[in-house]
Amino acid sequence: MTLNRLQRGLAAASLMLAALTLGACGSDITGRAVPEAGGVVADTLLPDVPEADAGGTVEIDVEIGECVELTGTVDDANVAKAPCGSAPANYKVIGKAPTNAQCVSDADSYYYETLMGDEQGALCLDIDWVVGGCMDLADDQPIHIDCATPTREGVRVAEIITDVTDVEKCSTPSGFVYDERRFAVCTDDL
């Protein structure tokens, strides 16, 4: 009888270990692009943002200010380091948080990992805007493109201006505004 209980206990422990292992393999991604834009002209990528590392754990070892390539779907996302401004880089890490709900409200996207349904950590992400560079925003994930590439949803980044909350300050007809952090990416359509 003791041996039977031991076998049942080992079987239950094996099932729990398998469930924990399989649950740790999943991650979710949800994205949001923020249209609009509008002071001071910046000649670099994005304005300096105070480091916002509020904790949380994700498998990828990436620091705030570094870029990533985010691909896949909401239920099967993939994230990898990529040099900022390069073709694969589509997002810049602007913060880290225990959950995606704790990312700054005007972040373009976020990547988070779950374990048994509970978020373990999130990367808060902005599009990897580069002044003079072009992005295709047609699909779920933005991509760097050659500015001569014909595209339906392509934009060229003309300037990044700070201390603004609308696109009226842009010298271009359109842009993307980041209200909470008070800057705008001014763009021209391709």
C-alpha cells in the first residue's frame, strides 16, 4: 500500500513539473501604434527618457535603450536583440515592468512573458524611429525600409521634437505624438 501511494505521488509530481515547464514556454504580445505628433528639434533617435526599470523578468537579456526585433503573433511572439537602426530592429526598449499594464501609457507596444497565466515581466517598446530613416507601418509590426521602396503605409522620419503634445509643431504634414512623454516624431508619407 505504501508503494502504491509513493507511485501515485511521483506521478502527480511529474504531472505538476510538466505543467510548470510547458506553462513557462508561452509568451504573449500585444501592440498598439499611436498616431499624431508636434518645439525643439532633436537630431537623434528618441529623446532621453528616464530609465524606467520597474522590474519583472523576461528571458531576453536586453537593456533600456537597446533595440529588438519583435515578430510572430499575439499568442506566439518572438523577440531578439537587434542593432538600433538596422533592418531587423523594429522596436526600442523604453522600459521594463512586472506587467504590461505598468508600461508608460504612450508606448507603441510591449512584449511580456507569462508563467501559468501570470505575467512575469514586460518590455515597454517604442518604434525604432531614426531621423532620415523610413519605416513601413502597414503590417502588425513596423519595419525599416529603404526610402526608395514604394509602400502604401511608408513614412520618412523628418525630425523628432520635444516638449509637445500635438503634431501642429511639426514642419511636416503628419507625425506621431507621445503625450505622456511630450515628444513627437514628425513624418512625411512616402
